[in-house]
Amino acid sequence: MGTAVVTLKIMPESPESDLDKITEQVAKLVREFAGERDTKVTIEPIAFGLKCINFIFVMDEKLGSPDVVAEKIQDIKGVQSAEVGDVRRAIG
């Protein structure tokens, strides 16, 4: 088993959703799942003022599927959807 780099794509309910607050809650859930590892957040414009959050984190493959975290993120107030956009094995 190795290390994986996971990208979660999180869509807010509206352009008025507080992306900073959502990002804080996502970070907490990711830390509970993967521990204190490297993370990166980017905001991607979608359309008509709507932006999505790309939350990238490192996890041990022994933890299994990151879908568990995506499902929990969907329960955050202001989040319309969350999905695992990419999983790559880290080399090095």
C-alpha cells in the first residue's frame, strides 16, 4: 500500500454560499479521515458567479475509498454536492 492524492470537487448551493466556512468544515472532516497531512484548496469559477471548491489532500491507501468523506461533506450546510474527482498514487 502507498499514498494517494485525492481531489474532491465540492459544489455550493448558490453563489452566496460562504466558501470559507464550507472549506473549514471540509478540512475538519478530511483531517478526521486522513489525519494531519498535506492539503491544498483551489476555487474554480463555474458560471454566473458560481464557484466550486477543489479540495486536494494526501491519504494512506490503507484507509480505503475517499467516497466516505465525500458523502459526509454533502451533509454540510450550503453544499449541493461533493464528489471524488481524481485519485492518484503518489510516487516518491
